[in-house]
Amino acid sequence: MNNVLKIIFITFLFIYPHNSHSQDFWSVIESPTTKNLTDISFINSNTGWIAGDSGIIIRTTNGGTDWTVQSSGTFNNIEDIFFLNERLGWAVSYEIFPVAPNYLGTLMLTTTDGGDTWLNEMYPDTNLFLSCVFFVDSLKGFMGGVGSTILMTTNNGNNWAKTRTDSTLQLLLPVFKVKFFNDDPDIGYACGGFRDIAGITWVTRDGGFNWEGTVLAPEPFFDLTILNDQKTICSGGDLEYGSSIARTTNQGMNWLYDTLGVFGLSYGIDQRTPSEIWMASGYSEKFLFSRDTGLTWTPFPAPENTAVFDIVFTDTIYGFSCGGSGKILKYDRTTSSINIIQNQNFPEEYILKQNYPNPFNPTTNLEFGISEPGFVNLKVFDVLGNEVATLVNEKMPAGNYNYQFSTVNYQMSSGVYFYSLTVNGILTDTKRMLLLK
């Protein structure tokens, strides 16, 4: 490519709007229900549960290929579900129109066999509505709900006691999520609030006995993800101002609140990598994702215009989201393959080779070399500079790589395309390839 063409092409990259991440990693998979699905709990990439309206709970043990509907014992909506391992699980539901012997309040669901059987029991405090559940181990767990209430058990739920939440918070707003840091069970976070009143976060550093609260926003926070022992991000929003987040980088000592200017309420949040964070933004039918640990966010439509209510990544390869009308979405990076080229010395500089075969239809190989570890982007553009696909978007070790690019999942007509390699935000090279159908 001559210098003039390269300058024109680079200009197009900045002027023309384009998708910032390949949507082809997400796909709608078969679901056994048409009821709204609102909450997910996975213990690994194969085994997980999804719950939602009218007491629906479904389970997969093969990564979402097949699902089994479980009998929850209730027709009320499941507010939250959590599994510690393949056997032990908990869920909470509201008893709003009770039939004796039940009464107005919270219905607690427990299982010791992976959900094959669920045992139901009313929480003894009437009129206390609990909306989330989390267990640190088989004995110690937490529930959160109205009145800024965070409950703790140390005997597998046989007894529950109220923890101490910050007495300076007199708003008594609901708690929507409680989570603890896997590597240090003394560190935990909670979030909640109410629309047009306040969004609140809490942090505990003594294993959940005492919680320090901070009022941050005029709208609630619905979910949170703990990135490490210092960093946590909460997601929320309202219909007027759209999605919002709160971030801390010092274990909740200080928080930074930000509205994102994107319509939707971000009900679910999770991390795929330490720097790549995703949110599910409800009835706006879109995801939001960040490549820089929540500093900037980019929206794009969810597949099949799905309203998405929760999201979880089991690892950097697989993820799941759930939403309206029983929709289940799966994130699968194996749908596009990148291979390490063995038995070659590390390159002395960043290298982007000419694709082969060229011309091609429908598959070609894109080889590149990374001289030192860095954050790598490999993208394909059309002749107008519109992004066609993001093939690589992650931190990679030094080495030589081959990406087998197939146009099968892309709407690409015959013609000239360009592919570019960017490392640590710097464009290293761009080459041209020809698709002939």
C-alpha cells in the first residue's frame, strides 16, 4: 500500500463509525422456556443455572447445548440464584399473594443435589423482602433486601442474623446484590438503592460483620463485579439518565460515579478479562462493554434484539447472558480460531504478513508476530474504512500467530478489504486482501 492510500485509510478509521467488538462471539442458543430469564449462576463453563419469572429454574451440564427445567416449588418470580458447586445452591423469591401456611415475605429455596429437588422455607420475619443471596462457603452466606438489610448465616442457613450496616445511612433502601472476593473472603461488596432517591454501595473488610455505606447517585445499582482486592465496579441506572457505573480502585474508600449517556438500565455486570468488562442493559436490547477496566464504554445491539438482564463469564472463552421471552445467549471465542505458530523464534519487531491464500473464498490465514507482550487488536475493514470484524482484542504474549479468518459469519461481498494490526494502541501495519466469490 502506498503512503497516500495508507493515510487515507487511517483517516477513515477515525472518521467512520464502526462496531468496536465482533458480535459474532455472541449467539442465541436453544432455550426450553419462553418465560423471562433474569439471573444466572455458573460454576464452570459446562454447568450452570438460569432463573426467572414464574418460578422457572433451568440447568445445563454441557455448556448450554441442553437444558433441563427444574421444579422450584413456587410460581413466584425468582429474584436471585446462586450455586457454590455442582450440589449446593440457593435462591430467593417473594411471597406476595400467600396461601397458608405461607405468609407475606421472602421464600428461601435451597438444594443439595444440583437443583433436582428444591426445599422451600419462609424467612421468619414477615414483610421482609430479600432480593439476593451469596454464599462464601457451605456454611457462611449472606442475603440482602429492603431496609438496607444484609443478613448473615454461619450454619448453612439454619439461622440468620442482621449484620451492622452503616448507621449514618438512614434511607433504608433495598440491597440488590452481595458478593465477596474469591481470594480474600474478608472483602465483600453490596449495592442497591431506589430510583430518583439514591444509589448506594457498601463494603466490608471483616468478613461481613460490619458494612460501610456510601451514597453515590440518584439512581440504584443492581449488580457488581470484583476485579481484584482493590477494584470493584457497580452497574445501574434509570430510564431518564440511562446506564451508570460506580468504580473504586482503593477497596471502597473512594468511589467514582459516572453516567454513560446510553439508554438502558444495566442489570448485570461481569468481567471477561481483568480489563474487559461487560454489562447487560435490560430492555434497551444492548450490551455495554469496556476494554479499559470501566473507563470508557461502547454499546452494541444484543443478537435478535434480545432484552438482556444478566451476564456471566465462566472464563475468557465462554460467557452467558439471559433475557426476555426465555432467550439465552452464549459467548464463544472458539467460533473464530487463532493458533500459535510453534518452533519459531520470537520476532524482533511487530510483524503483519500478507494473507494467504489471496485472493480467497471464504477462508484465509492472517499471520502476525508480537515481539513483546501487549494488548493486540486485529481488525478487518472495507474500502470505506468501516469496520467489518474485530478478530483479536486481548492481551497476548510474545510469539508468532496465525488467525484463520472465515467470511461465513460475515456479510461480505466480493471486493478489496484491509486488515490492520494494533499493539498497545499503536497501529503497526495495514495490508490489503481480495475476496472473490
